[in-house]
Amino acid sequence: MLKIRFLVISIVIVIFLVVAAYSVGLHHGRTGEDLAVANVAVAAQTKSSASSVPASKERDVYFPNTEPLGSDEMRVIALGTGTLNFRRSQASAAWLVELGNGEKFIFDIGTGSLANFGALEIPFTYLYKIFISHLHVDHIGDLDAMFIGGWVSNRNGPLKVWGPSGLKPVTGTKYAVDRMREMFTWDLKGRIGNMPAAGGRIEVTEFDHSKTHVVYEKNGVKIKAWPAVHGIDGSVSYSLEWNGLKLVYGGDSVPNKWFLAEGHDADILIHEAYLSIQQFIDLKDYDPERARIVATMVHTPHSEAGKIFSQLRPRMAIAYHTFNDFNIAPDIIAGIRKTYDGPLTLADDLLIWNVTKDRIRVRRIEGNDEPFPPPPPFPLDPVDPSLRTELSDWLNGGRVDFSR
Ligand SMILES: [Zn+2]
Ligand SMILES: [Zn+2]
């Protein structure tokens, strides 16, 4: 009897184990099957979304050196859209304007911007005309890097700088650039005689900051400057006119009558849209009085930038010299939109605007984060070794020769 009971129990256990093993196997099988089905679904979805992009759809990304510049076209490139608040996400003020006639103009060259210039892989010998709005470090901080770095990167001629006078010579552009060159005396002496000499020069054209006047006119390009109200006397804004297109570039300033007089009929109008008094207090820990001075007596807050845009009605307004953070940008835009409902870009580093009479197209630039200097477009000048500064015999005697 016991044997029969044992046998029945054993059979039941065996049946249970077989069923359990089958169930587990089936379960695993289903999982694998489900996964396979899911993979196919993803593949199908990917295929279907890829094939749903029309062949003619324009990309919203610009890859440098892959598109010819139209002979009637202007490219405006943001290389620094930030402020004195140095950060990786936005370099300080710097803009590049490329014209269909082959010329290139730089407006301001703030700290951190040169890496963005490098990302475009434009031969440095073409990047030599720089127009400075004022001498704050966030507008000239990379001038030294462009001067010497551009020379080492195959610029085969002098760097040329235009900028405003001050009330006295010591607050003018010439004084600043001459002293910058003196500051790098040791650096320059080590290179002169080892590199083509022309790239090691820098030329300054200082103009009267208090006048509205043409400061550059050549080859169909006219650049005008006029006073800006910012810090101390000696800040300006610019316009560039070429081929029926007009770009207006506002250096830092409170709203002023000269800008409203000269900023009309712009295809592109670039202006600061800085923080409100309360944002200076909240974001930068300014005390209320300092916040009031900076927001109302030195810079243009975003809500007032909107009033400038709404008065001047450009084809495209570009707000910069601000914070494009995800949690600040909506307030900047809302401030501008209180009064301005026209075309607007809140600028970010490495955005490009392609401008023709018919169209303004905005895209993000996909540049090279690890560039080497582009080769010179034509042969460099010969080096004159007679200009070289040799090591002293004493220091040279300390060398260890591992070549033998
Ligand atoms: Zn400034
Ligand atoms: Zn500034």
C-alpha cells in the first residue's frame, strides 16, 4: 500500500516538474520572442521615420566649408553671445560676417570666442578685420589669442583693428592694443625670425567715438559707427551695408537716440537683451542699488530691447549678451515679446543666419571641436632668420643633446 502511495506521489511530482519546466521554457521563449518582435518594430519604425523624410527637406544644421556662399548672400555667425560671466556654454561677445564678395568682418572678439572661430576651420589669413565696440574684456578678451594664435595658425598679414577713441588717449583703442602688444613682448620675440614676419604685426585705426560717421568704406562695403552709452565715454555701435543688405550691431549700451536713428531698415539687427533688475539680484546676488545701476544705466534689459526691436522693425532681430539657459531664456523672450512681435532669435553660440534679399535662414552650426589650423590658401612669406632673438650662450649651455 505504501509502495503504491509512494509511486503515485512520485508520478505527481514528476508530472509537476515537467509541467513547471515546460512553463518556464515557454515563458522564456515568449520573452525572447517578444524581444525579437519589439526589435523588428523598432527597426520598422526607424525605417519608416527615415523614409518619411522627404528628399528635398532642408537640414537645420550648417556644416562649415560644405556650402558655397552666394555672391549676393551675407552670412552672420554668432561666435560669442554671452557676457562677462565666463562659462563654457556661451563665449563672450563675438560675431563674424561673411560677404558674398569674399570679405569677412569680425565684430568684437570676447573671451572664449576663439575656440568657436577655430570650429569653423576658416583660414586665419581671412580673419583679420576686427571692429571693436568697446574695450570691456568680454568684447576684446580673445584679441590677444587672435593676434598671436592667428599668426601661428598661418595668418600671413597684419591683424587690423578698428575701434573707438576715449575721452583721453589712455582710454582709446590704440592705447589698449599697443599695450597688449607690449604685454606679449616675450612671446613675440621668441617667434619673430622663426615665422613669416607680416603675421606678427597688428595695426589700429582709432576713430572718434562721439561722431556718427563712416569708419570703413572699400569694395562696396560701408561700415558706420555711432556713440553708445555704456560705462564711460568710448563705446560705439556699428552698421555694415553691402549689396543692399544692412547689418546693425549694438555694442553694450542703454537705449540711446543714436541707435534708434541709425538702426532702421536692418536686415539683421543684433542687440543686447540683458537681465532685469530683479534678475541681477536673484541670479548674480547683486544688491538692489548695484542691480539698478547695471540694469538701467549701463545695459539694456530684455524688456527694453523689445522696445528697440519694435521701433526699428528689422527683418530679423537677434538678442544676445544674455543668458540662454533653459530656465532663463523663456523670461528673456517674454520680456522682449511684451512689445515686439516680429522675427526674433535668442542667440546662442554657433548659430548662423544666411541672409539674402528674399530670405533669412537660421541654423545651428556643427563645427569641429578638435580642429587644426587650416592650411594657408596661398604660400606663406619666407622667414627672415636675421630677426631671430637667439638664446644666450649661458642658457644654451644648459641643453642636453640626446640626438647622439
Ligand atoms: Zn561692456
Ligand atoms: Zn559686454
